[in-house]
Amino acid sequence: MLDLTYDTPAPKVISGARDDWELVIGLEVHAQVSSRAKLFSGASTRFGAEPNSNVAFVDAGMPGMLPVINEECVAQAVRTGLGLKAEINLVSAFDRKNYFYPDLPQGYQISQLYHPIVGEGEVLVEMGDGTARKVRIERIHLEQDAGKSIHDMDPNMSFVDLNRTGVALMEIVSRPDIRGPEEAAAYVVKLRQILRYLGTCDGNMQNGNLRADVNVSVCRPGDYERYQETQDFSHLGTRCEIKNMNSMRFIQAAIDYEARRQIAILEDGGEIVQETRLYDPDKNETRSMRSKEEAHDYRYFPDPDLLPLEIEQAWVDDLAQHLPELPDAKKARFIADFNLSDYDASVLTAEAENAAYFEEVAAIGDGKLAANWVINELFGRLKRDGDKPIGQSPVSPTQLGSIIALIQKGDISGKIAKDLFEIVYTEGGDPAAIVEERGMKQVTDTGALEAAVDEIIAANPAQVEKARANPKLAGWFVGQVMKATGGKANPKAVNEIVASKLAL
């Protein structure tokens, strides 16, 4: 069972030159909405298209072009809110965020500052020490993504690709509840898992479809508790934001560096300047990108081209009824239904595809045995084969289930099963037919096994005396019988015969 620790997680304490300090972290995760069209245009969102080929007139900022909301993007945001146990706002509104964007031809970003579509929610983050943290979600709002500036194609010019311009993003803003680098990475892992289960974001961090802005500050021990009592953010220290983090490892490294940088400044008598910073993984350091004070720096105002967005509760209820089973619920069910350990259930539910594969296998054979084979044999083999995803497994759930069923029936031993699995993995075919065709069936004829045991006992009288003096040595005879039968003897039957013959 998890020891649920909600509002007072153990802080990460960093020792400065003179004092101890505690870390305070909040994340703004930008998740690209899974949708075929952009947020306010019908242009494609396909990744990898020719530069500037997925651009509608409204994306290009052409005069007179008006945005039209994409209903599916709204539905995906609502599904995400429901999956995070968040409040769904039936009335929300879009604002213009005015800032210099060289890759947004409109000259502003359409976002939601004052009235987001999703309110407060939560994410339960499991830690490696067996505890769990409840990280509160402050809000989720919809906004447009920017394009991509390209600076390495010509020494004298920069280029721009507007394919990503206007693609729908969900910005998922957490409260400053995260207290350490490892917890921050675990939070992103869990959030990504939930989004992928929901089908609202593919979570591809390499393509930039999921990235995080990390807000880091440091405070004295005890100040965080004072913030909890008063909700006065001044107790948490001045924060700096590290932009566009798309790696769990880099998130942890950037937080650690930034915290130590701030501590050194404070202990030298300086002040932290609120600013946006970038992380350089090659130098393992953050560097200043631009100063950032408050939201008014962006000159927000309601978008005059878009009416307030009103949705009906019945529509929200319908979306809620069709949500898939989410990771925490699926994990609890696997533990209860298949008698799995917490670890095995966590591994199997890490990805929705893995969980679905396991359930198909378990429907054919024993659930616990199925878990062992999926985790140890299949996952291990896929990893050795270039870390293939489960969707590219050469062994189907039906084939693996058939192998497990053959073990349960006693037709093959565990050793034979591993040989059979390798054959099916590399050559394909029906496991039961392969066993028959290649003579792999386990020897269960007690008469034949007794004869093999008698022969080995007769040839090894000295070993017989040793085994009678120390019954643990009887395993030597079992091994010899297995060797003589090419591994096809039923190990349980051989053990019983050996024990009987040696009068153990």
C-alpha cells in the first residue's frame, strides 16, 4: 500500500556554504493536443511535413482572416481535465497575449489567462520510496503553439517554419507543491502517462509535443509551511523559469543547478532576479534568456474575434462516461484480479499498449504467469532487439498465451517454453503446432522417467551415498535426467521419482 502524503511532501534540502535551503518547484507543462487540425484553423498538424506546407490563411496572419474554434481540441482539453479530477469551467474565454513572436505572424498568441477551460485538479505521483505525492493542478488552458525559427541553415539569415503555428496546446499549470528534482521528473512521467491513456496528447518529448517550463525558487526551512498557512507566495522566494525542458534527466539536472546558483547568490548577499532562463545540457548550466516580471508584461486583453466559449454540462458528462480506464485504476485492478505485486502492476500499466497486451495474454492463461512472461521474457527480448515498442512485437498476445497454456497443461517445461518462445519470436507460427512438429513435448511417462532415473542411480553409487547423507544433493540426479532427456522430462515428476528411489 502507498503511504499517501498529500500537502506536506518531504523537501529536498540543499546545503549552501553557510545555511540549509529548501527547494520549491512548480511546472507549466505544454502538451500538444492530439487533433488532426489546429486550434483555430483546418490546417493539418502532421509532424514532419515539408516546411510551411501545413499553414492556413489564419495561421499566416493574413488580413481579414478570423479564427474558428476546433471542437475536438476543446473536447480533448475537457477529457484531460476529467482525467486529472479537475473542475471543468462551462464558460471560458480567450485572450490575446501580445509579445514579439518572430514565428507567430499574427503578432500575438491566442491563449486563456483570465478564464481557463479547466480549473483545479490533481496528480498522484508515486515515488521510489513507496510514498505518493498529491501535486495540485492550478489550471489548464488552451493556447496556440508558435512556429519554429531556424538559424543554422545560412550564416546570414534566419528561416521560419510555420507548420506548428496555431497547433493546439494545453498548458497544465501546477501549484508550487513539488519539492525536489526527482519528484519533478516523476510528476512529468505520471502526467505524460495519464495524457497518453486519455489519448489527448501523444507525449512525444523528442518532437516537442510535451515540454515543461520549470519554475524554481529556494527558501529557508520552515518558510514553505508558512506559505501553506498564509498562501503568501513571498515566503517561497523569487522564482526563475527554465524554458522548454523536454527530457526527464535534463529537468532534474537543470533544477539542481538552478537551485545551487540561487543559493550562492543569496548567501553572497545578492537578490534573485525573476527571469526566464534556458538550460544548456552540454555545460550543465542555466543562462539568462530574458527578464520577466508579471503577466502584464505580455499586455493581455480579451480576444475581440472570439466570443466566450460556453459548453453544456450534458456534453461534459458524455465525455466523462466514455473516458478509458486510467493508470491508477488499472493498476489497482491488476493487483486485485491477477494477484500481482505493486511493482509488476506498475510495469504493466506504464503504457496503455503494454497493459492491453498483458490482458489479452492473461485471458488465455494464468495472470501471474502471464505477467512474469510479459515482463521478463517479452520485454527483455524487445529491449535486446533495439528497444522495440510492444506494438512491434513479433509475438502476438495469442501466441504468448498459447505458450503459457502449454506450460500449465504440462505439455512443456519452463526451459522448453523459453526455447519455444525464441522460435516463435524469430520464425513465427502456432506454438502448439511447433511443439508437435519438433518433438518438444515434455516427457511425462513415469515408466520412461523411472528407467532413466534407475540407469543414472546404478551408474553413480558414490553419488547415491552422498545424496542419502545430504538430501540437497539429490538435485544432481534430477539434472542428469534432464540432460539425458534433452530437457524434455517433467521436472516435478523427476524430483518425485528421484526422492522415492533414494528413499529420501
